[in-house]
Amino acid sequence: MKTIDADFTVTDLAPLAAEAGVTQTVVVQSISSQAQTSDLLRQARTTDLVGGVVGWVDLTARNVADRIARLRAGEGGDRLVGIRHLVQEEPDPGFLDRPDLRRGVAAVGAAGLAFDLVIRRHQLPAAARLARDLPGVAFVLDHLGKPAQPYSRHGGWARDLRTFAGLPNTTAKLSGLATEADWASWTPHQLRPAVEHALDVFGPSRLMFGSDWPVCLLATSYRRWIETLAQLLQPLDAADQAMIWSGTARRVYRLRPP
């Protein structure tokens, strides 16, 4: 993990984004810390490159709405576009079914924010129950729920992703697939079945590009991942590709033009 055992800032990202033609991005929390979210919002205010921040609050607290309001009142608070919790690290298999957690997620939706789900594939059914029971919340599934390789349209992940995608308030990110494969030997061909299944069940209008930078550096570079996804999306027409590269994210996160 030493590749990413470092501090990464917008100064590191800016030249990579410029080289790839990326004009605006969304930064996502990496630890369960409201202080980190405040820091990300402050950094976002210094550059037009960061159009939004998906932060963290304690969703099991009784005052989630107040915590979100405090973040919005702080420096860069207008860049807050979503909330995420690292559900993949929760040992409780019933975490997404807990009443206190659900109350907090409902407060996120009531605040007009999206809720990012970073989960492991076995948590997909619980994520679908959560999205079904909270239709007023916009859910964003990170990394397609982390399917195992080799990807199959006939396994449990494919079935559960279809169920999740069948809910109208769900979207997903085409991200993190390389880091779920063999870091040293993965190829675009190996990732194609997962991307094609996601296109089949969500459609381009409910999928968005995600770089997963800097975590992606474990398996790929920022530019290589963009080039890989461009190759996999080549069969789509220009309008559908535009939805995945920017349109879906702008709509779901309510981003302002750069």
C-alpha cells in the first residue's frame, strides 16, 4: 500500500486532470471524520477544479441535519454535494437496516444531498433494501459494488446489481474496477463484462465516471483508467458517453458549471 501512503492534494491532481481534459471533479471522503470533510470543503473553495465534496457525518447521531447545516455554514460549505459512510468496513451485517442509520440517511436526502454507498458485493441486497425504503434519497453506488473477478452476468453480484439498479433513485460509478482485479496484470478486456452489465441494468443516464484517484494508483494511473473506460464505452453514441463522463454526475450531485 506504500504507493498511496502519502498526502494527496488538489495540487497533485490538477496537472493530471488538465492532461486528461477533466475540468471539474468531485472529491470524496476517505475517513470517518467530520474534520476531514471541513478540510476538503476549505480546499474545494480554493479551486474551480473541485465542483463538489462528498463528506462524512455520523449518520447514527440524532442531530444529523444540524451537523450537515454546520458543514454548509462553514468555509466552502456550498460545495457539499453528498455524504458517504465506509459501510464496507462495518462488521455488523445488519448495519444498513438499523433504524438510527436509516434516520440519518433520510436526513441526508432531506437536505438535498446524495448518499454514496461504498460497500462490498455481499452488502448489495441490504443496499437495495435501503434504497427501496428511502425513495426520496438519491443513492450512488461506488465501484459497482466491488464485483469479484472474473466478472459474470450469472453470479450473485450480477443478480443483486440488477435488483439495486431496478430502483429509480439509484445510480452507480464506473470506478474502482482495476483495484478489484489483479493490480499487475489486469486488462480492459477483463473488465468489459462488468461494465457491459452495468450499462445493461442502469443505462448510461444512471452511470457516472469515477477515477478513484489516488486509490486507483495501486493498479493504474489516472490517465490509464480514463483511457480504459473510453475504450470500453466506445460502442456508445456521443450523447450516452457524455452522460457517463459528466451528465449523470452533474444531475445527481447538482453541480454548478465550472
